[in-house]
Amino acid sequence: MSHYTDNLTQLGGDARPVDDPKDAVLERVPNPHPDVDYVARFTAPEFTSLCPVTGQPDFAHIVIDYVPGEWLVESKSLKLFLTSFRNHGAFHEDCTIYIAKRLKELLDPRWLRIAGYWYPRGGIPIDVFWQTSEAPKGVWVPETGVQSYRGRG
């Protein structure tokens, strides 16, 4: 393996998701182009968590965009982190913002945005959006590509 992956504990090995996002290990690798402002996007169209009150499953389409600084998130660790919410009870807003905060803390990106499009429960969809600041000037930031919930109409 290259020096980029020397300190990774999950890539290339058998790693299973944990039951609590607080126990999930997020890993990073050096950005090979820290001199360039560009957007990296991760999309999780089948994100799941549990309602903290009823224990019923909640589903979301999560879109994470960031402009890296010195670090990139290692994608397998991100996948395992997101999967750790599967048996975790938390409200939509808490899940969405917790993901953003963990990534911000790990990466110290130039910019980060998260969009959580939560599917309706009780007839009401909840969409949660957050970003660290305005995107760096000159960076192309595409739309998230997810339409707001419209029901059958």
C-alpha cells in the first residue's frame, strides 16, 4: 500500500459497522491536490436510522459536499460511519447535523455542506440543510439533485 493508506485501519480489511455512531471510526487520507479548490460529493440514497421515541425506521437521502483542505475522508470509513446509524435512535435534525460535525472535525475542510432529505413519517417530510459558510469563490457547487418531497402529485 502507499503512504496514503499506511494509517488506515478499515480499508482492505474486514470491518463491520458499529451500533452507535459515536463509536464509529472515521478515517482520513492526505489530499493529493490541496492547492486546488474542488468539490467532493458523497451521496447516501438509502440512509437509515431509528426514531428515538417509537423505534420505527427512518429513511433519508443524504448528500454531503465539501471542498477539501489537507484531508479527504476515506470512503469505506464514511460508509461504515453512516451505516452505524441503522440501529441508532435520533431525530432527523440530530442525525444530519451530527454527520456534518464529525466530518468538519475530522477534515477541517475549506467548506462543507450537508443536505438530509428525510422521507415522510406521519405525513410530514423533514429536510435538514447545513453548511459551514459560503462556498469558496469560483468553486462550482452543483445542486444536490434531490427534489423536495411532493407525494403522489
